[in-house]
Amino acid sequence: MTGDFVGWQPFGPLKWIEKAERYSDINRHELAEKELRQGLSEYPDSSILHANLAWCLSKQSRKDEASEEATTALAGDVENVLARIVLADIEAERGHHREAERILLEGLHREPMNVQLLMMYAG
């Protein structure tokens, strides 16, 4: 059984996310982006890193890139709430309200009591 876990680091991507959050807290989104991209170079399939990068890019008004990252995050994990929120927000800003609603409702179908999705849907 221990052979299955050799080299496995369940919290590996979190070190980049924590650094990125600290940078974002002081509106240094370009540095947050750099941290997240470093994390993705080591964990290219990390849905949580892609979702956080989507959020970071969205904060920099780079909506097309943010949309791509959020879509990548959802392809890896359809239950990724942050990716859904970022993607729905971008679609709403573009005037695609039905698409934004569809994205949120799909998330609520999967997690009906998710407070973040409920708040965004109600907002």
C-alpha cells in the first residue's frame, strides 16, 4: 500500500495558491499570476491551480485568458466552484446572462447547498 503513495503530495499546489493569495490581497495580481504559473509548471493538471489562475487573470481584466483557464479547470473537475464562479462572472460581464445562469445552475445541480454558488446566482 505504501508504494501507491511514493512521491504523492496532496497539498503540493496549495503552496503556490497561498503565495498567490497573499499577493492578490495587496493587489499584486501579476505576482500572484507568476506564482500560479510556477505551480502549473509542476502540476499542469491541477484544477485548483487553473481555477485560481482564472480568478487572477480576471482581476487583471484578461477575460479571454481567464475564461480559457476556468474552462480548463472545469474540464479537470466539473465541481470546481471557483472556476464556475469566474466563468459565470465573465459571461455575465459579456452580456451572456443565460450562459452565466446555465453555468451556475449546473453547479447548483451538483451541489445544491453550495453557499458561494447560491449567493452568485441570487446576486
